[in-house]
Amino acid sequence: MIKTIPDFDGSEIWTIRTTLKERYGQNIEVQLADTQVTLNNDNLWCPTVYWYVEPVHFVIFKTGLGNYRCNFFYNENEQYGTGIEEFDNISECLVTLLQVQQEHEKTT
């Protein structure tokens, strides 16, 4: 499959790293990957940012130019989204993801 979605650019990565540092008070290692995602009945390779803050794994998928999806998970059986299918702003996507996960922690 040919990847047609552009990689995360420097500004997007900076936004993610800066927001995570603000949230956790330290630098959080982020990893870049490509993930096969089904979009509009097509399987596409989407650039992905992944990080782990025990015990939670987080991912943001870039699904187009300026479009993002995200989720967090504890293991393969406990996966959660934000309730918003797609974001058009990386900051909004990231902050919403972190807020939903924090609220989830309070209810468990």
C-alpha cells in the first residue's frame, strides 16, 4: 500500500512534545510509526505518534492534511476514544485525548 498522508511535521511534533511536558512536568518520549487504518472503506497507512505513561498507551493518527484521530488504551481489551471521530486541530485533539483519559481515571 502506498502512503498518501504526509508525515507529522515539525510544528505538530513540537505541539505534542510541549503539551505533554506541560501535562506531565517532564519530557515524554514520543515514537513515530505508521499504522494501517480503515478510512472510508479504504485501508491506508497513517502516520502515528505513540507514547506511554504508565499504565496508559496513547496514539494519534494523522488521517489527512490537518486531520487527526486518537485513542488511549491499557491493553488490547481496554481501548478508549474521545467520542469525537476526527479533529482538524492537533492541539484540540491532544488536549481532548488527555482530558478524556484523566476523566476516565477518576471514574475507575
